[in-house]
Amino acid sequence: MNEERLKKQFAFIEEIDKEKNVFRQTYLADGKRKENDAEHSWHLAVMAMLMCEHANEDIDVYRTMSMVLIHDLIEIDAGDTYAYDAQGNKTKREREIKAADRLFNILPKDQAEKMRGLWDEFEAGITPEAKFANSLDKLQPIMLNNASGGKSWEEHGVCASQVYKRNAKTPDGSRAMWEYAEKNFIEPNLGRSLSDDREK
């Protein structure tokens, strides 16, 4: 037994319990409360497992699931930056890199490097797995916004142009899922919870 290794691994596992206390701006489907980061990441992992057949390219499902499970751990330190918060997004990258440097290095060196590599891969969004993971990350809130009657969009005065701009690369991971989401989750909310400011 490598007690020092176990000590570091347990320290990390205990530290990431804090992710359960990082709340997002997206409501649960029933609209009763906002989801936390741990719930969001779990949801994405299940989506990756079930919906991998809709990825544009062949993907390593385990790698994709690993990526989505850890992609928001940095928000333990950096906090959740709302997608449409222009001011908060100016400092987001700096805050998240600092958080990644601290959090992943709680682990033994080999695992710290592996986790940081997965996080960096997700952030870069270049590999087939990262593209699909990023698509899931963007599509899940759209689905929940639709299910909750557009509650979060309405609260924040989100416009259709903002949603489309944020999702410019979402089809890169899954054209099929994006087209479905646009038709079934976005369009039904236009002019209601989601103001339609697009140029005609």
C-alpha cells in the first residue's frame, strides 16, 4: 500500500466535494431550484454515454465522460461564470487557470498531469472528444431552459442572438443534436422567454 499516494487521492476527492456547493444559473427541469456543478457534470456524463452515436466523429466515450466529469472542478476556486455575463467572462480564463494549477496538483503527479491534460483538452475544443464534450456542455442548459419554461433566460433577459453566438461551435461536436435542440428547445421559446432580436 502506498499510503502517501492514497492520502493525496483522498485529499483531492474530499476537496472536489465542494463542487456540490457551486450553483449555476440554470434551473433544474422542474424549475424549483438551480442546479449545482456536480449535478451538471453528472448529467453531461450520462449524455456522453447515451448520445455518443450522434457525435460527428468517432469518439472515445470514456475519455469524453472523463472530460465532462472534471471540466467544471476549477469552479470550486474560480466560481461559476454565467454564460452571458460579459464582465465576468473578461477574467474567467485567468481565474480558471489559477484554479486548475491548485486543484489538480493536490493529486499525485501522474494523475495531476492526466487530469490537467483532460481539462486543457476540453478547453481547447479541438479533438473529436473535446468538440463533443463542449457540445454537450452547451446543449444541456438549453434543454433545461426549455424544460423550465425558459426561466433562466427570462431572469437574465437573454436574447436569441446571444444563444446563437454562444453556440456557434456546438454543431462541430454534433450537428444532429444541435439541429434537434434548435427546433425543439430554442425555437419554441423565441418571442417568449427568449427575446428574438435576430436580424430578419
